[in-house]
Amino acid sequence: MKLIRTVLPNLCIAMTLALVTLLILDSFNPLLGLLRGWPFLILSLLDAAAAIICAAVLYGDSRRS
Amino acid sequence: MKEKKTIPLLNVVSLDLMLAALIVALVLFLRMGVPLLESRAAPRNTPAPTPAPIPTAQAAEPTGDPRSEWQIRFAEHFSAETEIGERSYRSENVSIEIETLQFGEGIDASVYHVADIYLGSPEFFQTYTANGRMVYFETQPVEEMAADSHAILCISGDFLTYQTSGFLMRNGEFYRQDTPLNDLCVLYADGVMETYPAGTYDAQQIIERSPRQIWSFGPALLDAEGHVLGKYNVSTAVSYPNPRSAVGYYEPGHYCFVVVDGRQEGYSHGVTVPELARIFEELGCKAAYNLDGGGSAVMVFNHERVSRQSNGGRALGDILLITEPGWEEEA
């Protein structure tokens, strides 16, 4: 649990920054198709999962306190 | 009591940024690096732009006249002897007239070049990819491509070699049959050119009509009646005034290439996509399609640049060209 609290938020931040970077790169050159295909899809799903887990942990903490 | 060590905030932020960069690099490698390595390991030669009669081309009327239907219909544009001028070309099969015009006024004025093209037969409209092969991110200077492909006239294409997805065909050979997010332009073997908004076409219907070239870039510039559209399928980043390259269609055998110079203050500002559409509407085209512009937009005629690229331009992934066998011996 301590590991989740320590590592997961940072992982979530890093993945979200990566997603935003890819969105910006794609707006300059859509031909590269950065938003298409499985790498972007998997990154999006992992980021979503990490965000949900972080939110759940934060919510649990706030209820306990 | 042992003090709890906390990592300085700056270190945490730096670690997060480094991790984000690593993730972006990984995605880029998987999306682009892997196809690049695969295509370089096994490069695929693209069909040479060698004009040869296309099986579905329309046969000459059974009147004893050996000329093709297009040669008869556009006879006033062709010439029995090959005549090559500074901005014109006339032969039995190909007629090209290039005009340089101005769009707009004052500081927003843009210079554009229109090549009016008549063909005696569809096989004289071809394409060529960098170094004659399909390798991801391969490019070649346009003069070399024009020389290798024996192009009388050429313009930049849809940067085929940078496309990792799309519905793409060159000189009758398919490269990809993915569903693209872009509008399509299809040149069929009978010389008809049609554009399709993204998501509105039936791939099987297109295939059954014997396409020769399929470009995936866009956007399409005109509606079915040849009028400008109200909205274009284009990203915001490229919708500002820019150099442009585009192809237009009047009827089978009659086409035009348009290249707009831009990003050159005092010479040519560049045009937006709606302005480019207006150029084609004023030309009277039935269909028109935007190709790769910006630093790529270029027109070369008789091995010399007609347009003026900003910053000297860039090497290209592919070109659209007009050619006929043996024309360089006549030059």
C-alpha cells in the first residue's frame, strides 16, 4: 500500500504528461498517426487505471480521516 | 527517533519528467521505429512510372481514326510535333500550360502556379516515391525524383513514405488498406478523379472501379458541384496561411496542378485551405484535393523549379507527375 501511495501518483503524472505530449505532436503532423494503433491505446488505458486507483486510495484516506 | 527522509520535490518532478519522456520515446519507437526498421530490412520497390496502356482505358471510337478518345476530344491542345517552351509542353499525348498568378492583395498577396494539363491517355499521369521504393521516412530531393521518373511536370504528393496508416495506392499497386482519418482522392484507370470525405467511402466499391492512384492526405476542397465547402477536414495547426500543393480535376483527361508559394514576406504570404478551395472553384474544377504543402510544396517543369519554396524546401516522400516515353530526347 505504501508503494502504491508513493509510486502510482508519479506514474500517473508521467503517463498523463506523455499523453499530452503525443496529442501536441499529433496536432502538428497527423500523418504520423501517433494517436492510432495499440501503443497509444495501451498508454491511455494504463493511465486511466492508474488515475482510478490513485483516486480510490485518496478517497479511502479521506474517509478514514 | 529516526527522521523520515523525504525526496526533494525538485528530484521528484525531474524523475516524473524523465519518465514521461521515456514513455513518449517508447511509443514513438513502437509506432514509427519498428515499421522503419522492418521496411529498411526489406525495402519494397514501388512500380516504376513507366507509361503503358492501362487495360481499362477507353478504346478509340471505331471510326478508323487511330487517335484515342481523349486525343480527339482535346485535339486543339495537342501537337503532332513535340514543342517545349519555357512554361509549356505540347506533343501528341500531353499538353501542359503553366501560368503564374496572384491571389489576394497587399501583404496577404500570394503567388500561385497553375499547370493546366491535357492527356491523350491515362497512363501519362503517374506517381513516384523516393528512390523508387517504399521505405518509411525515406525522402529524395525533388530534382532527383523528377530526373529518375522522367517527369515533364511534377508536384509534391501526400508524403507516402511518412504514412504509417491509410488507404494508399501507387501506379496500380496497393500499399495499405487501413481506414484513414483523412479525406481520400482516387484517380481511376478511366481517368476519372473523385474525392471522398473521411469515413464516407466504400473501399470495396473503389477497388471494383479499378483505381490507379489513391492519395490519403487532404482535405478534399470542393463539393460534388465544384463549390467550396463550408468546413474542411484539417487540423488547426496546418489551417493557417501556408504554401500549398494540390491537384484539380475537370473531366477525364483534363487536370491541373496548383502550387502556392508562401511563408515569404514581400513575395508570397501563403493561403488557407478555404482560400485554396476558392482558387480551384474559380478555375472551374469539379474536384480538387490538397496535398502536402508547407516546406514540401513544389512544382518542377522540365527539370527546373517553377515555384519558390520557403527556406529552400525539403526532400519529398513522393510526387505526382506527368510523363511520356522519350520526351527528354525531344528537349
